[in-house]
Amino acid sequence: PDMYPGNCWAFKGSQGHVVVRLSMKIYPTAFTVEHIPKTLAPTGNITSAPKNFSVYGLDDEYQEEGKLLGQYVYDQGGEPLQMFPVMEKSENGFQIVELRIFSNWGHAEYTCLYRFRVHGKPA
């Protein structure tokens, strides 16, 4: 609900994934990842921010491997809110999207995701 330090979805380690069901089927056009800025971090760094990640479109929640929509890097030195365009176009619309995080910026214990948004056009 807000962007205060610690109000995030934290998971152990540097790899994790989350599957999101959207309110309707869409043709994805971009994704937004948001983390707190370094100035708000109690330690002055944001090593718990996601670094390398991919986004997939799924036909249903039981699908093992979805359609890759793009591979990205969240820039810890950039703006807290970063938008990433779809890299791999698809003829299909999706109501389910998977975010896979492969690494963070160096935090040994956990990774924090503050906000993940999916942008697109209704299918």
C-alpha cells in the first residue's frame, strides 16, 4: 500500500518468482518494477533490490513454462520506478503473468520487491 522501507514482498535468497492473475486478459506492453530509493533505505544501500529478472505470460496457473515476454535488469542506480517494454511480442493475450527474479544487488539473505505492475491493452 505504500513505499516505506520494509513494506515489501521479501523472499529468502536472491531467486524467487511470483505469479499474478490480472483482472482481465490483456496484451502486455510493458512492466514496472519499483523499489525504495537509496535515500530512504536505513543502510543507505538497496542491495536487496531485484537485479536480473524475466517476465512470462501464462495460459493458466498450472503451466510449467510460459511465453517469455522479456529479460531485464533493474538498475539500482536509476529511478526507484523503472518501466520495461515487452521485448518478445506475442499474438496471445494473457491474464496470468509470472515474474522470475534471478538475482539481487548483493544482499546475502533476502530480496525485496515493493511493486510490480503489468501494463497493456485489453484483449
